[in-house]
Amino acid sequence: MTGLPIDSVLPQIAQKFAENASLVLQAPPGAGKTTGVPLHLLQSDWLSDSKIIMLEPRRLAARAAATRMAELLGEDLGETVGYRIRLEKKVSARTRIEVVTEGILTRMLQNDPELSGVGLVIFDEFHERSLQADLGLALCLEVQAALRDDLRILVMSATLDGQAVSRLMGDAPVITSEGRSFPVEIKYGRETERRNIPFDMADKIEEVLAEERGSILAFLPGVGEIKRVESLLKAKKTMANVEIYPLYGDLPMAKQRKAIEPVKGGQRKVVLATSIAETSLTIDGIRIIVDCGFRRSPLFDPSSGLTRLETIRVSRASADQRAGRAGRLEPGICYRLWQESQNGALALQDRPEIQEADLCSLVLELLNWGAADPEELSWCTIPPKSSWKQALELLRSLGAIDHSDHITAHGKKMSRLPVHPRLAHMLVTGKAEDAGWLACLIAGLLTERDILQQGGNRTRADLLVRIDAFTRKSRDKGFEFDAYRLKQVKRTAEQYARSLGVTPDKEFDTTNAGGLVSLAYPDRIGKLRKNTAGRFKLSGGKGAELDELDPLASKPYLVMTNIGGAGASARVYQAIEVSEGQVRKFHAKTIVLEDQVRLDEAKGLFLGERVERCGEVILKAIRVKEPDQEAIKQEIVQLVRGKGLTVLEPDVGFEHFYRRVISAGVLSEEADWPDFSEAGLISSLEIWLLPYLDGVTTLKSLQALDLKNILLSSLDWNKRQFLKENFPERIELPTGNTAKINYIDPKLPILEVRLQELFGLSVTPSIFGGRIPLRLHLLSPARRPLQVTSDLAGFWANTYHDVKKDMKGRYPRHYWPDDPLIAEPTSKTKKNMNKARR
């Protein structure tokens, strides 16, 4: 027994597992579930000699949980309790409880789908809904259903909807445990803006330290803000006797332990942490939380294939988890840098990672598992179709799957490597090119945090500078590197080398480094745009911009390894030069030779070219004297589609006609009426414009087309007659003149007419067989606006006489009768009316 609240339900958990294969445990922070449940279940008869595998979402939590359980048993790590995390493990033949990070479970399942020797899989902190946790649970449920009906699965969560998970697991029993937490007072304050987070947090921490006793855990979005707040606090005189510790995932383990351990007697500490400290950790001495209310989240955009880090608001569940850290050991207090009224605008829960992440690794895992359709498995949240489709496209470009979406032999090799498929493709191909160790180093550099230290000068974007750090070339040129991160990169590269079966080399040739990197990023090969510095066209179709002062900004070709930002052009943070020869060598199968047409805007000519292209990047172009007319026609269609109808320079008659057709469709509600909106016309260019492009070779001849008659001819005879009879271009007035109907508002056609031309008319002019009255814009003899009405009879009866008094004074030579209904309609002066009567 652990002496924690979880003890009261441990016998019930063991009993339920004697009767059921699956179970859900709801237990709040502080209940003791992470350490108490595995140790208790280790004694269960149904487990026999099998192992317990427990998944933790973070390496720090995995190591801390294993360490605490070993302490409770009075043993060293690696005996009964051990752990496996990336680049580190403490297990032995005697180990019965293995605490692992989630990717390791997936690898175990792929290597041994039956999970031989494993009796129970525990998903701890499942409410965090990481991508690997969702995948691991989906795979374990299939193993349980198809291969191992004796495999037990336990999902443990602090805030998740237990009933929903229970239904996913076949109505598994749900057990709820009480937590052990002390009351936490919540205090709200002035809202902090994102750009002011470091300053507001540093000031609040200083203020709280002066008012409260105990140590502080402060939540910040990311490493950048942590370092800034640390710097600001250390500059304050009031912080002289306070220890300040950062805490984030990429921090060296020794420094992470320092943040968690108790400080010397009488001292206070401030821990500056990311969301890593929300769950699974108890940090000694903490009774005060200062929460900025933001977190950093990776968001994947399927349309661009890019993942960018966004600083977003925390959810209510996350805010409550953070506040709860203050009450783990004694009554505490939580300061929130937002107003209480803003709580209602916070999301209830964080969005599952599967809805926002790059799914390429997940899709490759599933295809290797044998599941071609995600709906074959049981998911808490099914992968989004757009992200799934984008992942398939990338895997095809990497050669991992064929055009039928079946995994290839190359894809099988990729799936066995513990890296993103981009890097796996580079590693496998790099080995075949006798550049395996170089590929491993590059993969390590792209996986770990940047080794190049930020200094007073601008950090170079060149990845080759980082690669050369392992050959000492960069150091000889005066660059400085983070020693710890250098070791981490080397350790990671050595791990990849072991998985790949290559030997680390002290000396290696970096000539093909750019080519190797292009294998990982075939959609990010960039060609410098003409007459620019730092502006590139990417093979994937997007644009990219690099600081024009960077030495790489003038290179003909780059591969972009780190880009971000939304919109048509991405910002380049890291890249490497690649030669055209390397692009041709490593991407020979994807280089396409084709005839193209482009518009020379300066000359107004459509020019033909024979081009070699890699994706959207043109490697070579040769002028063709007489371009194919069909290719010109297709280029015109794409030109109009990209720039809109304005490129055709349509006249007023065209605009009036297509608006008239739109109005007819809206008001008549004809079912098969064509869509003549600009979007509709652009989507149907092949139908109405393409047939009239024969012989068009210049922009001038394109803009000379009679677009109105072209559109008219696209309507069949019945529609033309219907339009003519019911929605005419002009309408006859009582004077015998005609006036154009304005269809700019499709629901309310307008007739602009001089008031005198309607004398004698009692009914509002209308169209569509009298069903649609026109909106009358009544004008003075000088065509100045007088009145707007859709009720002509009402105007004569109620308003005309006031208008007449004003008009008589302004236009005395015109006819202004007392009774307009019996007056003669006219567009002339009184003198000219008399002449006409003679």
C-alpha cells in the first residue's frame, strides 16, 4: 500500500481484472494511480509471470514514475521496475514493470503483435490524448480482439470522459478514485498579451514572492519565454536568495531532476515550466502557481504540409490541472493572468493531437500493420481525412507506398526506423549510397534542438554549418556550439546507426549532404527566383523567403529543412545548399519532361517551352518556336483561373449580361439554370471559353474576344428565349423610349428613369410576367436622383406633390402636372412638347 487515496480502490481494480480484460480508471491528480496501480496488480494471479507495460506521455514522467516505484520496493532501477525511453533504458531479465514512452510501445507491437510475455498494458494520463497514445490503444484493442483475449488493457485518466473510453473498449467497467488534494485559492488578474508574457510573468512572480510563503511553479508557453523570464528574474535584486530552475522536455536530465528535487532548508525556489509539469510530477515545496494561460501547440496544415508552433490559450481542463499542482502537498494558491470572465471562452478540453498533427508516421505504422483504412481500427477520435490524404501523398513521394497505397519493400525498411518517414527515407537511401553515417548525423541534427548557439550575431541558417561541427570545419571558422546538444545529436545519430546497421565514422565526405537532405524533403527543394535574393519557388508549389543577408540567399538551389508561417510564402529558418546535379541524381524518377506554355507579360505573348521539372521547380527550359495551340488554350484557362475574369478585360456589356443571367436564376428558381457568378464562370471555363480560344496567341487577341456573345451562345435556345421574354435587357417606357434594367442586385433589379417619362402609368414596371416589380430610381430632368420606390402608385399619391413643388422651382421649363396619372409622359421641355403637337 502507498498510503494514498488510490489504495481504497486497488482491490476493486484487481478483482475487476479477474473478470474483465479491459478497465477504465478515473483518478484525479494526487490519487497515486501512477505508482500504486502497477505495484498492486503485480501480485495478481491472472498476471502470473507476465510483464506490465505502462505508457507515459513524457520521458521525465516515465523516469520519475519508475524511480518512485523502485524506491517503494526498496530496489534499484532495472530490477523489478525499469523504464525505456528514447536513448536510455534501465531494464533487466528480472524486470516485471516497464515504464515506457508511447512510441516504444508501437515499436514493440510492430516487432511482436502478440506482445508475448506482456499481461497488462496501462495507458497513464490518457486525457492528454497524444497521437501515440491513441495509436497504441487502437493497436492494443485489435491485438486483444484478434490475437490475445487474455491481454489486459487499463486506461487511466484524470479528466477524460471515462464513459466514452469505456464504450470504445466494449463497455469496460469504470472505476473512480478520490484524489488527495488540498484547497487551492484562485486569484485572477489583468490579462497578459502574448508579446508581454515574459515581462508580466516576471513582475507577477516577484510580487507573489513578496506576499506569499513557499515556492512557485510558473507555467509558460515555451523555452523562449522560460529563458526570458529567467533572465529578467535574475536581474532583480529581490531574487538574490531564490533558486530559479527551468523545466522543459529538452533540458538535460540532471537539470530536470534539479527542478524537481527539494531545495536546501529555508530556501525558496521558482520553477519555470512548460506544460510538461501539468501532470505526473510532484515538485517538492510548491504551494504557489503562476499561470500565464497560454501553451505552445504544434498545428499541422494539410494544405501546405507544414507544421507550425502556435501560442494558444489553455483549455479549462489544463488550467485546472495547473492550479491543482499548488494543492498536492498543502493548501495552495494559483494566480491566473487573465480575468475570471474569460473562463467561459476557454475550450473545455485540449484538442486531441490526432486532429492537429502530421499523420505521416501514423499512416506508415498502420500500413505496415496491415490496416489500409483507419476505420478498420477502434479510435477515440478517427484521423482527419484531409491529414490522412496528405500523409499518403507524402509517403508516395518518399517511395514508402505504391500508387495503390500498398507499403513497398522500401517502406518496410523505413517503418523499422525510429524516425519520421522523411528521415527514414533519407537514412535507407543514404546507406545504399555509402553515406549512411552522414545521413544518421543529419537525422540527429534535424531531430534534436539546434546545436548552434544564439549569440550577438545573426545565427546562420545553413545546416551544413551544423554538419561541419562534427568535422571541426565550422569550429575553425569561429562558430560556437552547445556542448550538451552536440553530445545529444551524436548519441541520437549513433542510435540511428545501430538501427540502420552502419558504423559511425570520424571522417566523412559532406559533398552530397544537400542531396541527402533533399530525399527527406522532396517537396521543399527551392529554386531562387529570377532577379531576387532570398526568394525561392519550392518543388511543392509554395514560395519561401530567406533573410536576404544570409549567405544562402543567393544560392541557385536550397533544400528547406525548417520553414514556417502561413500564407503563400513560408519563412525559412534552416536550409542547405543542393546542386542541380544532386537533384537530378537523387530525384531522377520524379523529374518530368513536358511542353509548357507561359505568358510573357512584358510582350503580351504566349511562349512555348520544353521544360524539365522536379515537382513545381523547373530545372531547365528550352524555347519552342511554335507552341501547341491546345497547350496555349490550357495555359489561358489556368491564367484566368488564377487571376480572375479581369485578365480578360471584359466590357460593360459582358458584366451586365452575366448579372442579368444570375438574377434570372435567382428570381425564377429554375432548377437547371447555369451558374454565371464569377466563381461559377471560372469553374466552367472549359465549357464556355475554351472552344473560342483557337488562334489566340497573344494577350491582346484574348482580350478582344466578344465575351458577351460567347456567354450568350453557351445558353441553349430555350434559355435564351426565357431570358429575353422574362428578364429583358431593356424595358419600354410610356414615352416609347427604352431604359436599361440594372441587375447588379440579383434579387432586386433596378430601373433608373426620369420621373416625367412615367406620367400616366399607375402600375410599377415589372418583369417575369409581372411577378417581379422593379426598384425604381426616379430621376430629375438632369438625371439627378429624386426618389427610390417599388410602389409607383403610392409615390404618385403620397410623395409626388412635394417633389413637384421642388422641381417646378428648379426646372420651370419642364412639365409638372397636378395629376400625373392623366398627364402625358415626356422626356422633353414644355416648349418642345408643344412643337411636337403641331
